Amino acid sequence: MRSGTSSGMTSGDLAPSAGPAAWRSLLRAAHAGRAESRRLLLSVLLGWGAVLAGGGLLIASGYLISRAAQRPEILALSVVIVLVRGLAIARAVSRYGERLASHDAALRLLGRLRATFYRRLAPLVPGDLGGPRSGDLLSRFVGDVDVLQDLYLRALAPPVVAALTIAATTIAAWLLLPAAVPALIACMLVAAVAVPALAASLAASSGRRQAHARAALTTEIVETIDGAAELAVAGRGDERVARLHAADGDLASLARRDALAAGTATTLGSLCAGLAVITVLLAGIPAVDSGALAGVLLAALAFLALAAFEGVSPLPAAARRLRACAEAAYRLDALVDREPTVRDPAVALQLPCAGDLVLEDVHLRYGPDQPWVLDGIDLRLAPGRRIALLGPSGSGKSTIAHLLVRFRDPDAGRVSIGGAGVAELAQDDVRRAVVLAEQDAHLFNTSIRENIMLARRDASEQDLWRALEAAGIAHWARALPDGLETLVGEDGGLVSGGQRQRIALARALLADARFLVLDEPTAHLDEVTAQQVIHDILTRTGDRGVLVITHSDIALDQYDEVLELRAGRITRR
């Protein structure tokens, strides 16, 4: 059974600035939130309700303080006192409800984004991702998707709340004192437009580079952990730690620049709020003197100006978050928008229920300027037939295996099952008929039982032990204290290389497939054990066709046919 791997370019290989492409990617990501539109709308309305309740609380409190200073009868203040209490409770309830609704929507959206990303990523795996290293891939799948969950709640919702708040504040100010409206609107627009734009501009460079720096650090950490033993043996631990410190320092420097932009925006927003209060007072004091405004409403008017900025203050952070979401969406699209190596046909043929697995005059190379890896290959594997395919390393043996399970398509020639071309069949049908056990097959960090049953979930206990017997590992499994419940560790780290190889082999043997393609099934095994494993495989697989890819001459007399691949062509030995 094959596990997809990734190798190649690093996080820095992407352009540091995605430009318009990033915003196009962001629009595509925004579509994922449509399914949660009701929850998102509810969170916006509750957030606006919390801002209105907070503003009303400040206005009522200002009026109450001013009126109380005149020492009226207590009954004259009772309505305002009750209003203050009611608004305080309403603000707390609205804010709590907004948190519940927003977190519910965010977690649902996060799950939807991960599922969407995985669905778009999965078709790329058969032909090898050929892109980011594992650490960068992990950073995109975790970090960048996590960033996108903020798109609606912390990037798009605040401007909506701010717009509604500005409208409500304008109406309230006009009812109290129309002369104060122009200055108040001017201050709010500066805080809502100019300050976020400045904050986004200041953070643009660091924001673009933070995702790449974070991915670089994650890559260094993952590779350091994976290669810790080799680094220790080579005495390169200190050198690697220095690289980690350098990567961490780059990320910390960018984070400080981002924090500076956030601090600048907060300072400017506070200045705008203070300026709004001053301008309102400058308009209100003469109005009190002229009798156009009751004196007890002056404090309420000042608090109204202050309360308006509760809805406007999140906008600088929203602008920076929007840019971060755009960069994250671009990094994800840069990976998953690649053309898959193989595609299912628009209308798939039904898999023939019988017939041979055949390669006919197959040619393949890895690039237009590259030499032919396979140059006119013909191979026929009939049910019940056992074939050994030999050849030196790099001769293209594993490439043939990939063609048989349609991880790649040939440049010329044809691969077929029962006369039907594999390109005309659904990929899942091909891989149910043909199972590949690669030399570096992946073991999951779970039990032996779970790793083997990955091939067939409905397998009985007898089926499991039969597969283990054929792989030559049943006696070892029976001797384990926990038997098949024994954990193998991450990528089989708790078992030996030979045991790891045979667990993967047992998984392939358990699969209900007509053809088995085994790539170096006796790797890591001594000669005696290897001969026994080959014997068990060839005598216990019934009427299934078996192709064993190997560079070893062990037990060749047990095969029906021995082929050799050299210089892109197959010859018989």
C-alpha cells in the first residue's frame, strides 16, 4: 500500500508577494463560509447589539451622572437607573451570545476548510506532490487553514459592525445635537478608513513574509526531530540548533514589526477617539450656553462619541487580518491548484471481472528533455502467474509499479486490465484490482492490527493471521505481550526495519485484489528469511497474479518467469 510523500521546493520558493492572485484566492476561500451564513449573520448581529448596548450604557451613565449632580428626587432617576442596569445586562448577554455564535461558526468553518483543502490535495498525491517539504506542508495544512478561519469573524465582520455602528451613532448624535454630526463623522471615518489603511500598509511586508518564515521554522523543526539521531552521530547538533535560532529570529523580527504596526494603529485610533470627544464638546458647550442643548445631555453626547469607537477600533486589526487571510489562501491555492498527474475519466468504464494486467509498448520519461526511463516496455501478468522483475537501482522498476496502479500515465503505449485501459477506469477501481506494496510503505502510529486492516476492514481474525503467515511474521506477532494490539510507533519507529517491511507486506496480502505488485518485499531481511518469505508469498496467494520487483537473485527458481529491466527495456532471463 502506497503512502504519498512530498519533497522539493521550500516555503521560500513561493513569491513573497502574491498580489492580485492572493485576493482571487481569498474570494475562493470566502465561498466556503456560505454554508455557515446564518451563524455568521447571527454573530454579526449579536456583536452589533453588544456595541449598541455598550454605547447606550455610556450615554445613559453620562446622563445619570449629570442629572444626579442636580440632586433631584430619587424617583426622577429610577427610570435611568433601571435603563443602565438593563443595558449592562444586555451588553453582557449579547457579547456572550456573540462569542458562542462566532466560535461555533469558526469551528464549523475550520472543519469545512480542512475537508475542502484535503479533497483538493488528495488527487495530487498519486503522482507525488513534488512541492513543499513536509514541514511546509504541515504549516499550510495547519497554520494557513487556521488563519483562514478568521476571514469572516475577524476580517469581514468588523467592517459590517463598524458601518452599522457609524450609522447608529450618526442618528443618535443628530437627535441630540445636529451641529456635532459633521465633526463626529469626520473623526469616525478617519479611524475607520485611514487608520486601517495605514496599519495594513505598515504590516504589509511583515504580513506577507510571516507565513513563509513560519513555514521555514516548522520545516526546520520537523527535519531536526526526524533526523535527531543522525545529527547526534555526525556531531552536527549545535549547527542545527543555530539554524533553528536563526529561523526563529527571523519570525520573531517579523512579529515585532507586525506588533509595531498594531501598536501604531491602536495609538492613532485612541487619538481619533479623543479628538472626537473634544470636537463634540467644542460644539456642545456653546449649544448648552445658547439653550440648544440641555446641560445634562452634554456628558451623554461626549460619551456617545467615545462609545462609537468601540465598533470602529477593531478595524485596523481586521485590515491586517484580511491581508494575512489573502496570503494564506494564496499559499494553499499555490499547492492544491496544480494539475493532478492522473485524472478520472468523465465517464468511467466498468472494471472487467477477469483478464490480464498488461503493459503494451509503454514509453515514459520525466521531462521533454529527459532520456526515456521506459522505452517500449511489454509485460503481461496473468491471474495465478508469478513474475520477478529484476534490474539495478534507478532502472525504472518502481516506475513500472506506479504505472500498474495508475500513479502515473505513460507518455506512449497502454496499460490495461482485462482489455480495458486503466485511463478509462476509475482510479479507485484500478487500485482495488491492483495493490502495490512499496519498499518504503508507511506505517501509521497505531497497532499492528489497525495497520494491516487498513487494506480490508471486514477481514476476520483468521484472514489477519493468514496474511501474517504469508508475510513470515506471524510467529513474531504471537510472541508479543500485546499481540496484534502492539503499537508500531510513528512510521514504524518501534519495530525493526524487517518487521516494518513485513507488516506492510501483510497489509498488501490481506487486500482483496486480483494482482499484487510487491516492490522489494525482502528488503532488510537476511537470505534465509528472505527465501522463506518469497516461498510463502508465492505459495499462499492463490490465483492472484504476483509481480515481485527486486534487485536480488534470491529464490528466482520459484517464479514462473524472471524478467530483467535494463536501459528502459525488458528482457527474459
